[in-house]
Amino acid sequence: MTSPDSHQLAHRMHEAFNTRDIAAADEIFAPDFYSHPLRGGLEALKAAWAAMVTAYPSARSVVEDILVDGDRVALRSTVYGFSADPDAAGGTLLEIFRVTEGRIAELWGSMDSQLPH
């Protein structure tokens, strides 16, 4: 996968979340996808997305940076909609994923939350 394709895939993943197109995950993620934060595969990811948008209907992410190195993509995004003010930034999401055959095969992630505890 070329760098522009990896960039497009990263944006497509966040677009699917932002538009609540959970079914698009089947096209974005490899069948044997594994999420290290969720400790599960594609069904765990879709369940997590569905739970998140149910709990936070205004949740969305804005991609800030994408770096590509071979089959690895690093992404920094800002998340919104996790408080009473949907325009307040809720934190920074850092993700690294491995791309195989045009799909995300493996994902690592961490969020620096700015939400009140």
C-alpha cells in the first residue's frame, strides 16, 4: 500500500466513526484484524464503536497528523463530544496501525483524556 493510500485509509476509518457507518468497518479492517487496546478483533471494535456513540451521541474525531512508514501508520487526532459541550476537546487520541492488503490488520492506541474525572 502506498503512502497516499494509507493516508486515505486512516481518514476513512475516522470518517466511518464520525458518520456512524459501523458497517464500513468490514471494508476498512482486515478479517483477522486485532485491536490491542480492545484485546479483540473486528466484532469487538464494532461493538466498542456502537457503545461509544450510544453513550456519547456527539462523539467525533478530527485527524490532526498522519505519518506513514512502510506498512505502519501513526495518527494523532482530537476527539470531541464527550462532555456537555460538544465543541469542547475531550482529549488526544494516538493510534498506530499496521496495514496489510489495503486494510488495517492491527491497531494500538492510547488517549490522553482532558475529560473531568
